Amino acid sequence: MDGGSADGGYDGCDEKGGVDLMREKIAKLFLSLGIPPCLKGFQAGVCAIEIILEYPNVMDQITKRLYPEVAKRMGSTASRVERAIRHAVEVMFDYQDYDRIIQLLGLEVNVRTGRYRNSEFLSLCALKLRRLEA
């Protein structure tokens, strides 16, 4: 799990360079969920899902492996990545129709919080994209 730009800036989390079809699919899903691309959580989420699709077992250690890897690729910290993704999920629920979210991701939200946890959100997005590929 290596990648990112030499200056530590966001390069789309693409290890090969150039336009990546999967990254585009992830970005389109995020846009359809109402997550604006200006958020750091949009970029961090795209990167995280790319990693999840390549290394599915990373979901077993989201705070120990996934967030640090995304942070490394984006030139940030794991805690900032976690917070950025959480904020993107909050914005999604604030601005997108609840039924539309359920329609796209296929799972009711946590009744107590009214939102997905980061791990739920990332897993559902990865599952949705895997199904589209099948």
C-alpha cells in the first residue's frame, strides 16, 4: 500500500498515475450521495475506498491500517483523515434526502445516531462498487 505524490499533496490516491476508472466511479457515487468534492473527506473517502477495494482485509483494522495509509498518501494524519470522512458523512445526511441515501447504499442507518459510522459508510460504498463491477 504505497502511493501519493512526492510533495505529500493529494494526487487522487492513484498509484499508477493518470485517470483511474475506479476513482471516477467512487467520485460519482459520492456526488450522487450529496458529498461535495471540496471537502477533504471526499478526497479521503475516495482514497480509502480505493484501498478497501484493493485490500479488503484492511477493514478489520480501520484505525490501525486504513486511516494511517490514507493519511500517508494525502500528507495528513490518521486522526484528520478519520474526522474528514466523518464530516463528509455528516454533510451527506444534512444535505441529501435520507431515502435517496438508503436507496443508493441499501442499509438503514443507526437508529441511535441517525447516521452511518465511518466503517459502515466505507464498507457500504465498497460493497456497492463491487456489485456494480460484477
